[in-house]
Amino acid sequence: MKRYGNLYPQIITFENLLNAARKAQRGKRFREPVLRFNNNLEGELLRLQAELSSQTYQPGSYVNFEIYEPKRRLISAAPYRDRVVHHALCNIIVPIFERTFIATSYANRCGYGSHRALRQFIRYARSSRYILQCDLCKYFPNIDIAILKQLIRRKLKCPDTLWLIDTILDNLSGAATPIEYFPGDTLLTPLERPKGLPIGNLTSQFFANVYLNGFDRFVKETLKVKQYLRYVDDFALFDNSREFLAQCRTHIEAYLTELRLKLHPVKTQLFRTCHGASFVGFRVLPDRVRVRNHNLHTGRQRLRRLISAYRSGQCSEFEAKQCLQSWNAHLAHGDTWRLRQQIFTQLDLPNPLN
């Protein structure tokens, strides 16, 4: 396997840092930390460049907060200048790893995404009799840092770049991580192995794909599963043989143990595709695709907030129309024409269906 070196000079160029700052501020230009950073943009980038060049850069502390969509998640937000560094790093190393990812890994990749994953899921579900649908227990909190570093070093050999990656990975969010035991562990092993990537970092999303890239290839190349796809920690195998998929589950559990991961005991199921399967917010049935009730309920709540903001003048007609068009485009990936007519024709807002 080819390993890449001499990457660090590309990462710390002023042009790359400037490009990273432009990416990091998308959708957040008017937030106070971004405005403060941009008020002296050149000076801040030069200071960041000097710290990276001398390897005196140290990440700041995370801000932790919870969201409940659709379940409780702890989000750890890095300081803005650290997010600039994350983008600068990813600008250079993502293309190196990207070409090694399988074609049916859809999350956190440019040109992929949930809707493209949904279309592939529908094709597989309607051409196979059985599905083994899997979910990992607390994936991001359980990612083992030492294993991740080993996987990264299989592809990168630039010492300075590895120093920066280690610096980011060793800056843990401070959030509590679940204690899990695996074969060969002592009582203290889970406490001696740092783990957990903060949900919210660009680097975490990328490293999450790196961590399971070998697993993807194991399923495709060793288990010889022809119809397989993954979206973050939600993955599915399709086949006409129930026995084959049952055997695959046994092999998968053994492989995941090496990564110190476990399948979710409830969400991992083997069943007939004709019964329908839920994926990325939709319910895929043999003859139609519906929006899951929870996602529809969440969307209606957001819609009510949008209407309130529009009527109070907190958002313009242009902004409201953009939000409606975005939601309409999302719903259009299912068989939802009547649903969208019902929702949007009753609104005192620009109708995205027109």
C-alpha cells in the first residue's frame, strides 16, 4: 500500500489556510467568533500558520451541548480557529483516502449524501428477498483512538502531518464514554484506551469513514456481498439467501470486535425486504417510499417555527422560500406528492410547488 509523505508544507500554506477559513465560515459568517476572527483575518491566519509551522499549536476546549433529533446526542463544538485547522488538514488528506473508499459508502463525502444512499437502498431492497440491517452501538463515542491512529499511518508517513492529526485526536471533548469489554481485556483495559470522536468536528466525520473503510472492504471482498451500503454507522447487506446473511452477521461481529465495536442488539435485524425497511428518514416498501412519522413530525415543528419567524419579520420571504424549497426537495425523494400538496397549499408562505 502506498504511503504519502511531505504533506505538511501544503497544509500550512497561507492559501490553504485562507481557503479553509472560507469553508469553515459557510453558513456562520455572522456569528460572533467568526466575525471576531475575520476582523483581523490576515493576522489570525498568519498567527495560526506560525503556530503550525513551529508545532506550538494547541487546540482549544470544546463546548458541549445536547440535541434531541431524533435521539439524545452530545455535540462537541470546537473553537472557530480550530475548525479552520480541521478544514486545512482535510483539504490535503481527504483526497488521499477518498480514492480508497468503496462506491457505496455515502456519508460525509462530496457528491454522495443521504439521498443518493436512499436511491441505492431502494434499488437493492427491490431486487433482493432479504436484508441484514445493522447499526453500531454508540459509534462515535466508541471509536478507539489507538486503532484509528494505526489505520491513518497505513496511508500517511509525513511525521509533521501525523503530529497534527495526533494533536487533534488527543484533544478529547471531555464527554463521558461508554465502558465496553472485549475478549482479552482486563478490568482496567477500557479505562486505559482513550476513545471517542467529538460529534461536530469535520475531522471526526472524515475519520469515522477511515475507521470503517477496512470493514467495508471486508464485507465486499472477503464476505463477497454484492449488495452492500453504509451511511455513517448504519449499514445494510442484501441477498436472496437468508442463511448467507446470517453467516455474514457472525463474521461481521467477529471483525467489529477487532475494532472494539459492537452491533446494536435491537436495531440489527435480518428480515424480508417485503416487510419494508427504514433508512435515512424514509420507510422503503416494495411499492412506495414514505417519510417516517418521526421525521415528518420534526419537519412540521420546524415549519411552524419558520411560519412564526416569517410573520414576525425575523426572516425574509426569500429565506422562507429557500427553506421550503429545501424541505420540498427532501420530501420529493419519497412518494409524497399528496403529502406535499396538503402541507404547502395551506401555508401563508410562498408555495415551493409552484
